[in-house]
Amino acid sequence: MSTKKTPLSKSKQQANVKRYSRLEIFNEENLNGLVENYQGIMEQVGENPQREGLLKTPLRAAKAMHFFTQGYQMNAEELLRSAMFKEDYSEMVIVKDIELYSICEHHLLPFFGRAHIAYIPNGYIVGLSKIARVVDAFARRLQVQERLTHEILNCIQDTLKPLGVAVVIEAKHLCMMMRGVQKQNSVATTSAFKGEFENDRTRSEFIRLIAANLIE
């Protein structure tokens, strides 16, 4: 038996449009400049920006680039401070397998992977989702993986002032997969440690825990 969907009322349709438009807030001057630049790129590679299938491509690409680099508009330290809570807990807190997407500043191609982050509280804990947001705040910029690793670590250390911080990032880089050496299975791993995690025993426990499948 088929079921007929009830069409949305006009007020609900308008509400949906408004919700969507709030997500698409751009600096018009910057957006227009990007559109012109993308049109120029398309012409330089031998395409016709006026071809039917490409008419809206420069605008789409400009909006996408705004989204990919929205980290420049985010303050990672403020994100952490917005959810700091006093708590008498001084054991390791780990948030692992945080998805990240960034843009390589050398070729403007994506790299993507996972971040594993731990800290040992020193009077304050932070909402776990804020750890993931800090990753986005720095990843959504033109980046190199090495700097990204240290920026995340330093932000958590300087804001929470914990007993220690650990960051490990594993990522695949399209600049290695699509061009250059064209190695499809290569994975880059970077790490940074401060405080208690500079101790071999603590660092080893962290590495063991992020490698373990504790939830089936």
C-alpha cells in the first residue's frame, strides 16, 4: 500500500528556507571575488564558464571554499571556555576518532583523517563536544598536518591548563594520492605531547587506549 506524503504548509516551507539561509551567511565582497577567481581558473584550464553545466560552478566553488576555511572565523579558546566546569577529576580523558577535513596549503587539495586527543584535568574539565570543535576550528583553514597538531595541543594546554595534553593525527593527503608520487595507501601520522604525556608510561597508556576497540 502506498502512502501519500502530506505537502508542507507554506509557513513550514518558509521556515525551512530561513533555517537554510542562516547556514549560508557569506561576506558578499569576498564571495564575489572568489567567484571571479574561479571563473578565471576555469578559463585558464580551457573550459567555458558559460557552458550550461558550469554556469553556477564558480558560485558553488566559492561557497564551498568559504565553508572549508570557516575556521578563520572561529575562536578555539572561546569554544573551550564556553564549556569549562570545575571538577575534581585528574585521570586521563580521551576523545578519539574525531573526523577532520582540511585543505593542504601547498596544493589547495584536501587532507582528511582522524584526531585522537587526551588531557589530564587540573581542576577543570571541558564538554567533550568542544574538543571536536577545536579540531574543526584549526582544521578548517589552509593547513599543514604538523602545524595543525601543535595548534590543537597548544590551545587545549593554554586554555584548560591541564596536567598534560596529547594529540595524534592520522590523515590521507590527496596531494600524495592524486598527483606527485600518487601513493594511494599512504597515511601520515603526527603527534605532540605536553606535561604528563611526556612521561613514557602515560604516553604508552594513551597510545594503547586509542588503538584499542573498547566498544564493539
